[in-house]
Amino acid sequence: MNSQQYALTPNARFRAFGTTLKLRFGGRVQRISIDAGFTCPNVDGAVAKGGCNFCDNRSFSPSRRVRLAAVHDQLVRGISSVRKRYKTVGAFIAYFQPATNTYAPVDQLEEVYRLALAHSPEIVGLAIGTRPDCVPDPVLELVDQLAGETYVSLELGMQSRHDRTLQWMNRAHRHGHMVDAMNRARNRRFETCAHVILGVPGENYDNMMHTARSIGVLGVGAVKLHNLYAVRDTPLGDSVLAGEVKMMSREEYIHAVVDFLRLIPEHVVVERVSGDAPPDYLIEPKWCLEKASLRSDIESEMQRLDAYQGDRYDPDWQDEPIDPLSTPQSISDRIGTRGRLPVLRMQDAASRITR
């Protein structure tokens, strides 16, 4: 999607995702989360083990808190659930969310993506969550091909501009991988979205604003902002419970988000301004459960300051030189040799669609 063609609506302080989708598709569009059973290269040993220190997929995705089901079944349940909450939904985006959703052979990726698209005419696009070190050229070519047929967003877990932060998270990739991924994704037909986490221990205000400025240099079309939060049964959660790590305050977060938005280009779509987890899993901060009031307070602070997304963006700002880092060979090898994902029962799901 060329987000520049959609002007900010009257009184809007930033380019909100829901409004942008409504303008594009002519009505309300909701995402349906799909768990296709993928793992991550920092979980299975390709680049590391243990996964991200904040990550517990049971808390992040409803489908990981129950037995994995076929893509078809997840879409049926997801669409039904959304329709009970929102009566005016006109279409849906199939969102491959948990884990690394490009971490499989390309023919298998195409099969599962097309299975989701074929579910019903109500599915008007795909969102694919992945890591910047897991998008070799064959994957980008597949995503570009699909984007020639439908709306596609490729979501890259950038998280931070700073390698020391990525190391603390146990991401097992560096910012150079994000630079490389964007260099190769630029000028293709799909949208790119960068995930960014604010409030990481060891990062100060200037570090977070450095990440904000890098958004314009990278050329992403969208951004998702998340506050760092701790959930149970994770290394980060254990550190918070032990008093070793303190979460960002609500006031600090609002201040950081407002200034972040002012530093990114006006045309970048803001898909999210905070993150949360189910109360049963969440340790801290509790304020992130108040998503509606948090967003309202962010917008109110921008109004108080007469601030707008991009009003401090400097198109001439240059980042420090970063050498692009290509897909690690260990990941390429795994992508080339991994077997089919048995949890999908893809053929069973496909047969139900055609009956």
C-alpha cells in the first residue's frame, strides 16, 4: 500500500492504521491472528536458543493458549469472534503472527499463505510477522508475487536500532540485518512494517529517539510501537519479579511515544502505539492493559503540544554507517531443509474448503 496517497483525516495527530485500512478498503477491516506452528531461529538453535527474553507465545497469541488447529479452523473461529465484537466489519486480514512466519521452505510458505487467502472473499490480504534475518530473496520474491494479487504487509521485528539492546533481548540478529532486509525489500509491492519496543533497560530517551529517526532512513511504510512488558515464565518476567528490572512508567511511555511519532515521516502508518498481554500472564506494567485510555492520553498530549506525526522529521538526517548483514547461512540451511509443518493439517483444511 502506498500510504502517501491517504491524507490524514481532520483532527488526526498521527496516521492511524484503522483509518488507513478503512480508506483503502471502504469499511472496517480487522486482523485475524493465525498460528501456523512456526518456530524461530533463536529458539531451535539456528542462531541461538531460548528465544527472546520477553517472549512467551502463550500470552501473545490466543491460538497458542489452545491446541493448534488448522489455518481454516482458526480463521472460522477468529472471524466469528470478531463479528460478535464489531458488527460493522467488512473484511479481514489473515495475520500470521506468532513466531517467525517465513521460517520454512518457500513452496510450503506459499501453500499456507494461499490457503488463508482462499478461505473466503472476506479475506482481503495478509500480514506476515517475521525477523529481518529470515527474509532471503526467494521469500521476498514470493511475498512480492502475492502483493501483486492482494494487500500484503511484511512485519519485521526490528525492536531497536541498537545492537546492545538486541543482544540483551537474545534476538540473535543485529541492526545490519534490518538494513539488509529493507535494502532488498525496497520498491517491491508489499508494505513493510517495523516493530519497535520502547522502555528497554539500558536504553535512555536519546537511544529511543535514535531508533525513531532511523525509521525514515530505513524507508518502512508502517511502524508498530510496543511498550516493553513482562509476562510470567520468561527470563524478563523472572528479572522483574526479582526486582532486577524496572518497567517504564506510563507517563514516561506517553512522552516517548509522542516524541517518537514526531520524528518519523508523516506518511508512515502507525499500526499500534502500545502492547499488552492477558492479565493472567502479565506481571508489569499493569497500565498497559488500559489500551483505550492510553491511546487517548497519547492523542491528548499531542493535541496539548499542538504536535503532529512528522513535524520534527528531518529528511536530511543520516544514521551512522551500518554494514548490511545478509541472512545467516544457518538460517538459509534450515529454510532449505525443514520439513512440512505437521500441526497445520493443511490438506485436511483445504479439503474442507472445497467441499
